[in-house]
Amino acid sequence: YVKNFGFGEKTGIELETEGNGNIVSLLRKSIRPVEAATATFGQGITVTSLQMITAYGAIANGGILMKPYLVSGIVSPDGEKQITQPKQVRRVISEKAAVLLSGMMVNVVDGGHAIRAGVKGYYVAGKTGTAQVADKEKRGYGDRTIHTFVGFAPVEDPKFVILVKLDDPKDVLFGASSAAPLFGEIAEFILNYYQVPKER
């Protein structure tokens, strides 16, 4: 599943400097149990923000991974238009699995620790993340953290995926208290700006 979701490889977006991320430890034939366990909460691997957004987009899109792009179209000086068409990459999970995952992530927002990511009138699906930053000098993990919240809305007919990432925020311990509220504010603005009908 990790490779199917596009982790460990470039998405192919129109950026020369796009990174691959690193999931090598997960692909070894003889992965150690400790590596498998710590990878479940993000240690020993790296993924790009774009890879994470694309993976969440696949869940929002019923299990279909789409190729991301920056330019929606080009208009030449003579008025000729070249429109970028959405491109499916592959099915990564079944539609049923995508619905189940979406429901789990709605529970994270509706009744879990990310309640501040919610937007009144909408089902929002998402997940917090609090990652320890490796300390190269100590060869372990220090006090620095990265807080994230990734989610999409509205769940029944998703219009956007947002990733909020805060590098080493101060006076806050977890992404639920830092990144999740910012996500909620941004999501509310977008839903109102585009006049997306309420779901509930």
C-alpha cells in the first residue's frame, strides 16, 4: 500500500526540485519489527507534503490516486487555450476501504482529539500528526517537533485537501492544538468562499 499511494517516488508535478521522500526501511525484505512499529507513527521514513496531500486525495476520491498539477491551463497571446485534464494514476484501495477510512477520519474530527478542525455544517475528515525531529548530533530524537493536520471536506463530495504543517511550534505539544485549528479556519474560509452547500 505504501508504494501504491505514491510514497517514496516523485508525483511528477511541474517542479524540478520535487523530492522522493524515503521509505527504504519499509521495503527491505528483512525489516526489523522495531522499524515496522516506529514507521507507523512516522519515524525512520520521510514523505513530502505533496505526497501526503496526494494520498489523502486518493482517499477522498474513492480510492483513486490522481496526478497533481500546478497549472490548470495556459492561454496563448492569440487566445488559444490548453487546459490540463485530470489524470488518474491508479486505484490504490477499494471504494469501500476509502469510505471506511473517511469515516474513521470524520470520527477524529467529530469526536476525537481534532475537534477544532471541524467546520459547522460539514463533515470534515482528517488526521493530526506530531513528529519528533531527529537530532543528528545526539543520534536520536530531541525536543523539536513537527505538527501537521491533513484533511478534506466536505466528505460526501470533497472539494479540497489541505495540509497544515508547523515546524517546531512553541508552547504547544500536539498537532491537535496547533495545526488542527488552523486547518479548521482555512477550511471554513474555503467552504464559505466557494459557497459549498452544507451537509448537515
